[in-house]
Amino acid sequence: MSLLFAGIVSLLCATVALWLGRALWRGPGQGDEIGHHSVNATVLRDQLAELEGDVANRTLSEHDFSVAKQELQRRALDEAIPGSAPATGAHNSRRAAAVVGIVLPVAALLVYAYLGSPAATRPAPAPSAATMTQADVQKMVESLEARLKENPDDPEGWLMLGRSYRYFGRYADAAQAFSKAAPIIEADPLSLAEYAEVIARSSASGFTQEATRLLDRALTLDPDEPFALTLAGRAAFERGEYQAAIGYWQQLLEQFPAGSEAAQAVLNGIDMARRSAGAASP
């Protein structure tokens, strides 16, 4: 029972760390918001998937799962809409963000990938992420790279490597890794949205036609996928199609209870698009 409690607490701590790291790292420009919002949302959704796996393996009760899931969703949705968090530019804050928001969650993800097994009832003990340095995390990424060189026909491994590259800001490398995970990405709305975000971050022009195509496919597979709706709205906003952005975010808004923090975050984005539309009108 103590291990179960510790696992839940660790997940929630990671959530808070990512949220704080994003707030510390953000600069004053709108362009940087894409990656920080979406990366945090992606990591939180990965944590939710792990919780669901624990429920399926009967190592986590439905009640504990519900509590942890609500907390993860609240944190993820706080990040859903660009322009909803204050900016900061201090160098020390950015270094703190790199440790809090990147090193810890990536270390946990890679430790699980390197030593763990979703079906294992007694996974091998892993080093504490809190004691790891960025060099330790990079070494684990290199181990994953070496494993994929020996076994390149591993789309799930490429997907994990792409996500790891993205955490380190290696967006071009991440895009290549995502492309090698195509067999599982093309049928997964969330992965398609992640791939689109990576392409947008690695392109000087933002959301390219390919990124837009991926988002369109994601929404075809699941019209209510929150991450895809968020990015589709952001892509429309960048193109100056403010009414389209409002439409995507209003569809996103319908998924949340009125008055909730998530709903307020979406409303902030809608208000931003409406003000931009008004400023662009004759």
C-alpha cells in the first residue's frame, strides 16, 4: 500500500514540477507558448496512461485512480490554451525550469522504458530521478538510441525517442524519430497531434501544410481529441483565421464543466482570438 501511495505522490509531484518548470521557462513571446503548453500536456497524458495501466494490472484502486486522474487533467488543461500564464525571463529561473520541468520527468520516463515493463508485477528497481543529473538522462537516451540501431523495427521505441528528443528541444531529431514511428502514429490521434507539434516547432514558418494535415487526420479519427483541438486552434490563430481558432476552442470548451479552471483557460484563449479578430477587422 505504501508503494502505491508513493507512486501516486510521485506522479502528482512530477505534474507540479512540469507546471512550475513551464512557468519559469516561458519567455515573453507568443511563439514559445506552443511547445511549453503542448509538451507539458503530452507528459501529463503519458502519466495518465501509466495510471490506466496500473488500474488494468490491479495495482491501483478505482478511487485512487479517479483522484490522480482529476489532478492530472486539471494540470494538463491549465496548459491547454496559449497566453494563459505569466512570463519570466531570468536566467536562473530557466536553469531551474530545465531541472524541474525536464530532467525529472524525462528521467522517470526513460528509467521506466529502460528498466521497466508494463506487464511486470515486480519491476526491477530503478535509480531515483531526483538524484539524476542531465548527463545521466542523456546517457539513458543514448542507450535507447543504441537499442534502436540494433532493432530499428520498433515504432514504439522510436515514438519514445522522439518524445525524449522533444523534451531536450531537439525538434528536428524528434521529427525524424516520429516519422519512423509511422505504423503506430497514423492510427493514434494523440501521436498525430504530437508529431504535428514537433514539425511546427522545428519549422521557421510554424504550422506547415504537413503539420496541418496531421492535425486534420487526428481530428478525423477523434473530433474531440483535446490536444489536437488545442493545436488546431493555435495553427488557425497563427494563420490569422481567428474565427476558425474560436471554433476549435469552443469545441474544446464543451468538454469541461462550466466554471472550472480548465474552462477558464479555454475561455482566455477564445477571448484572445476575439480581440485579435476585432483588431484585424476594418
